Amino acid sequence: MNRNSFIFNLMDGFKILYRTGFKAAANPSSLFNQYIYIKIYKYNRSIAELQDFSNSDLIKNKELMAHFNNIKNIEPKSINWFIPYFVHAYAGIYTILRFASYFHTKKGIENRLIIYGNPLTSETEIKNKIANSFPDLLTEKIIILKNYDVNSLPYADIGIATLWTSAYLLLKFNNCKGKFYFIQDYEPLFHPAGTIYALAENTYRFGFYGIVNTPGLNDIYTKDYKGVSEHFIPNVDKKIFYPTDRKHLKPSVENPFIIFFYARPNTPRNAFELGIAALERIKKKYGECVRIYTAGAQWNSQFYEAENIINNLGLLSYEETPFLYRKCDLGIVFMFTKHPSYLPFELMACGCTVLTNYNPATTWLLKDGFNCLLTEPSISCICEKIETIMNNPDLRKKLTSNAIDSLADNTWDNEIERIYKFISRDE
């Protein structure tokens, strides 16, 4: 916490004491609850004010998209990508940059990466973050949007929103031919039902053409919101994620069963609590016959009384993860939004058996008993599935073999090319 943040929190505390009377200090739990509610109120209100829009904004956007709908066979020369500030170029950000890189190198498109959400960042900082993975993008224009004034942005043939917050920027940006929404999850579910949920969910009705990550998520956009869209299927880099010869053995002290759990305590959709509770039972029952690793975020296992259960490796680089996956017998990944996450793809490609939750939006890939096992969101059910996989080497062999076969013999280039034709209105 920086000095200014500490001072503002202290001031909020004194304001509550002043307004409720210092006698309220006799009930510290009530006082703390009031403090939390006020902080949530202030945060939600600030987001609502930042993402404010008018009926006039909606009308202008609708008119632009109606005109774009009549344009066929365009060859876009420029794209404005509206991208939130990012700490690491992983996962969804990596995919966005992958598409921008392909459009630049294969199609000659001028990309502008419009970074918002952190006015203190710089073009140099962003370039340093993408240099190793996408050096070809270093020649592209990076614009730090400091005041959310989209009227200051240059013309582009196409504008692309990449997160629900960026959809509000694109809503007001009309200096383009057409607008697209790069959808990589059902983002309203990142928030409890309420103000922020409503703001996120509302963006799917803006009428942007959807570029949608996975068929299940695409069905939601087309069926529930009547959106016009094209989906792509994620691929894995087979030069990085590949299997090795693996012996499927029953667990023993000499050959412990190695489990990986994608553990992010501050990301509710990954059900951290369910996973840790189940793994605690498994470790208690099997002891040294089981070894458990977690990764995905930096957190202290002692805070969760899990230091004797797991070994948290923290936030691994993209290149480090396959080495972990190849030495694990089981990978547990929970995802309770509408995207399967990239991890099942990567675990499967590395020959690691996958256990995840049932999700109707991901059954196009994750098939229970065929290429993975699915579980109910219950500690006991999770434990039962873990034990089934542990004690049945033949099942593990079958699941991993089918999983590798399930990863279609496709390439990122094929998927991105299909999206390019969609953007170009090539009909």
C-alpha cells in the first residue's frame, strides 16, 4: 500500500467514526463491515461513472454498424486495438498480440495498440513486455490513452475491443469503418450480480461483430445476444507443449503420484477453496505417495495452512510451464465461467491427465471418461475422481492418449486466417 492509499483509507475510517459516532468503535466488526461496504460503493460508483454512455452514443454506434454491415470484401489496412494495461503478456493478452502479429506480418496491417487503465505506463514499458514474444510488433504504434478521450485517436479501418471495459471506449470511437469485440470469456461472471455485472453484460448488446474464443462461448454470443460472430479454436505451440514417454504406475513412496493444481486464490472462477480442501484430504490419506504442486499466482501457502500439503511455484513463465506439466500425472483446473482456460489444452498436449469441472460451454472439448474426467463441485466428488485416476493406470493411459488425439491437427495460422476473412467481410 502506498502512502497516499494509506492516508485515504485512514481518512475513510475517521469519516465513518465521525458520522456514526465514536461509540461505534465499541463494535469493531460492525465498523469494519461499514468500511468495506463504503469502499465497494466507491469503487463500483467510480466504474459506473467511468463507463457512462448516452442514448446518443448508442444511436451513433448503431448507425455505424448498420453501414458496416453493407460493406463487403474490404481489405483492412489499419486496426486500433483497445487493450487494458497488463503486467504480463500471458493467456488472453498473449492471444490478442498473436493475432495482431499475424495481421502485421502476413497481411501488412498497421496495428495500433491503445493501452488504457494505467496513465503512468509508457510506450517503453509496454514494448519491453512484448519484445521477447512478439518482436515484430515493436515497430507498431503504441498509444497510452491517459484520459479516456477516444476523440484524440487516429482513424482506423477497424476498431477491436478486447475486454468489457474497452467495449465502452470502442462504443464512443466512431472514426472507423467497423467495430469488433474480441471475446475470450463470459466476463460478467467475473463479478457478483450488480452494477459491475450489469455493465459488463451490457456490452454484448452493443452490436459489435464478435471474434470469439471457442465454440461454446460463441454460442452464447449468437444465441443469447443475437450477435454476428466467428469463433476460433485455441491451439498449443507444439514446439513447447509436447508429451514424453510416460509410465503410468500406481502411486508409491518410490514413485509418488504427482498432482498439479491451477491455484489462484484471488480469482473466484478457479475455485481455489474447493481444490485446496480436496487436496488436503488426498494428502492426508496418501501421504508421501502423493506430491502436489500449485502454480498460477504468487501466494503464501502458510496463510492458507497448506504449507505441509502443497508446494506453490508461484507465477511461472510461459516457457516454464510445460516442464512442470510433463512431470505431473494429473492436472486439476477448475473454470466456472464459459471458457475452458488454456491449461487443459496445454496439459493434454504434454500428456498429463486432466480433471476439471462440468461446464456445458466446454463439452465440445472436455469429454468425461474419454479425454479427461469431469467432477461435480463437491470436495468428496473431487477426491473420488482423483483417486479413480490415481489407482487406475490403464484409465490414465486411455485419457491421455485420447486427449492428444482430441487436439485437432490445426494451427494458429489457420484459425487466424479464418478470422481475417471474417474481419475483411470476405463473403
